[in-house]
Amino acid sequence: MTRPGRGDGRAGGVGGAPAVALATVAFALVHSALASRTVKRLVRRAVGGRGYDGWYRVAYNAQAVATCGALVAWSRRRPSRTLWHVRGPLAALMRAGQLAGLAAGVWAVRELGLAYWAGAEHAGAWLAGRDPMPPAPEGQGPGANADGTLRGTGPYAHSRHPLNVVGLPILWLQPRMTANLAAFNLVATAYFVAGTVPEERRLARRHGAAYAAYRRSGVPRFWPRLRPALAAAAAAATAPSGGSATP
């Protein structure tokens, strides 16, 4: 492992880190605002219910990828210094942890269904002329069956928000950590944890009694439990959805 401050040779020390942190906070605020009920209502009013259900998720994901990519590219150009640089077997172990986090994310997306999670399923329904449209996905909660019950299975039997959790090993098990990356990671970690609170409210409004049963089943809100809550699937599957289909 190299000593802190060595490895990149760029001037500026940690001067870029506060700017990166502020930019990441701005990204998180925009990302959160676009997921809010108020903005969704405005968009629904502007484009109509069918257009909203067909395209909002696709547009939301597209802007998230584009703005996050721009933030990362901008941050990498800022002056920074190396905080640590791990090499050898420990670095390989850290990379393995990152791959495990990535694999868990893929598992969670597969549990939801890639087309559903990305919004492609709803865009396809819009293009096919379906009317009425299936309601747009709400958050990244467990998948819903056709009858409104929930599937608290797979990674959703370990954490109610596994797609937020998997980002942590990917962010922090970085063999070479710069001050800028650490600033980004700190804000992103806070956002991953705090962001589950409004998402829980949105999912509760959407799924009603079914989501209440899922929460009572013993699945933690954030930090995963290694042993799955085996009752989650049964509780979520037997409770009818009492929420509204309108986000």
C-alpha cells in the first residue's frame, strides 16, 4: 500500500473534494426531486396518464445515467490526491468484494425483471397501443404480481432496498481511493441510506396492505440480514394490495 498523498502527482491536494461533494449533493437533490410525487403529478398532467406510465421510468433512468456519467467525468478531472492505494492479494480481495456487490445488483434486477426495472416493459406496452396501461413502476421495491401481491423473494428477502445496499461495496472496496472519490462516496452512501425513507412512503402508497405486510415480515429496511426472512414471501403474497395505482 502506498502512503497517503502519493500516486497521482497532481497539484491541488484535497481542494477538489469539497467541490465534488457539493456537486454530488446537487445530483442527489435533482435525482430525488424527479422521483417525488409532486414532479410525477406535474409530468402526468403534462403528458397524460398513458404517456406517463409508458415513458416516465425510461426517461428517469436515462437522465440518471447521463447526469451520473457527467458527474463522474467532471470529478475525475478535478485535482485530487491519493488517500490509499492497495496492491497485491488485498487489492484482489477488494476487487472480489466489488464483483460480489455487482453480482448482487444483477440478482436484484433479475428478481424485478430487467425490462420492468428499466421501464422498457411499459414503453413497449405504450408502443403496442395498450389501453389502459399498466401503472409505471414505483421505486425499486419488490416485484408485484398481476393481482397486486408482492414477491419478497431473492435479495428482497434480505433487504427491502437491495439495489441501494449493493452500491456500498462497489464504492468503498476501491483499491485506489482519491480524496475526490471519497467525497463522492460519502455523499452517495448517505443518499443510498436516507433515500430509502421517501421510497418507503411511495411504495406504501402504491401497494398499501401488501407493502405493510412485507415490512412486518422481518426484512430489514436497509442493512441486509444474512439469513433471509423466509416469511417475507408468504406474508407479501397473501396480503392484498390496498394502495392506489397512481404514483
